[in-house]
Amino acid sequence: MRARLALLALAAAALVAAKPPLRFQPDPSSVIAAEIAFNRLAQEKGQSTAFAETAADDAVMFVPQKVLAKEWLKKQANPAASVRWSTSVVYVSCDGNLAASTGNWTRPDGSVGYYSTIWRRGKKGRWLWIMDHGDTLTSARAAPEFLSGKVATCKRGPQGDAPPPPPAPSKKGDAPPPPDESLLWSADVATDGSRQVTVRMWTGAAYETVIDDTVRAGS
């Protein structure tokens, strides 16, 4: 009897181990919901608190040099009133695990600017930001009448036009999964603090640059 129970336990463990990784649809609305919740959290709990609570462990921001966000945010007090922001457009990778959002922000003093944020699926499918940056503007960018979301075309895989297989689940919590290369981003920072943030999306024939932000030194 004990031997039979042991075999059953081993079989159950094997079934759990064989469970396929979670798959997520490339859903821009889930990123929009995360942005709305992020903004609301900033108004309710404070700007620095909201940024820290929604950041992945390896998230980076620029002050103006690149820093690990959570380490830097630990030393920052919440301002008396948080900046407010609104998303204009969201781009999501083919596998639904990476996204980029961009839009406008307004400070309590009335100054305006833009932002761009890179999001990655974390534990249990929660969106966590991994890069956030922005800059001031003399006047706000024109906001679209309707918020839009776009999904990258799947890159050609080993079986013709079939999408690539889903990545294996990570054992390190928020460690990035292998990218599907349908949504690429880069953030290049110069020694003077200027930077270039670029996001490119695969269209099926080529990469289209969908976000191209240039921040001058001293901004």
C-alpha cells in the first residue's frame, strides 16, 4: 500500500512539473488598466510609493544617469502632490509579455511633459514596469481622441509564420523571459545625461519605430 501511495505521489509531482507555462494573450487593455491603476495609486499613496510598488526588481529610471529604480526610490520622499498622467497609446509584443506605453503628464504647478514606460509581465501575469522616463515640454503633445493599443506581428518562427513557442517559466520571480523579438526597446544614456529611448515593433515585413524620445542634457 505504501509503495502504491509513493508511486501516486511521484506521478502527481510529475504532472505538476509537466504543467505548461502560463500563456497570456497580447492584450493592450490590460496594460491600459495597469497604467490607470498606477496613476490612481500615485494620487492615493504618493508618487514615490506608487513607482516603487509597481516596479520590477531590475527596473531602471534616469536622474539623469541610469539608476536602479527601487534603490533610488527608497531614498525619495513622496511629494506633497503627485504628477498626473494619461496614456495615449500602448504597444504589446506578440507573446503578450512585453509592452510599451507613452502619453502626457501634468505636474501640480501646471508644467507639462511626456513619458514612455516599458512594462513586463511579472508573477501571476501582473504588469510591472522595467523602464520609465520622460521630459518636460513647453506645451503638451496633442492627445488622441481615443486611447489606442497595437499588437506586434509575430516574428517568423521555425514553422513558417507560426508564432514562437512560449518561454519557459522563470525561477527568479521577475527575471525577464526570453524575448520574442517582436517588440524591441533601447535606452542609450550619454555621459552628459542626455539619452535616447527607442521602441520598435515588428510589422511582418520590417521593424517600425513607434517611440523615439530624445532628452537633451540638463533636462
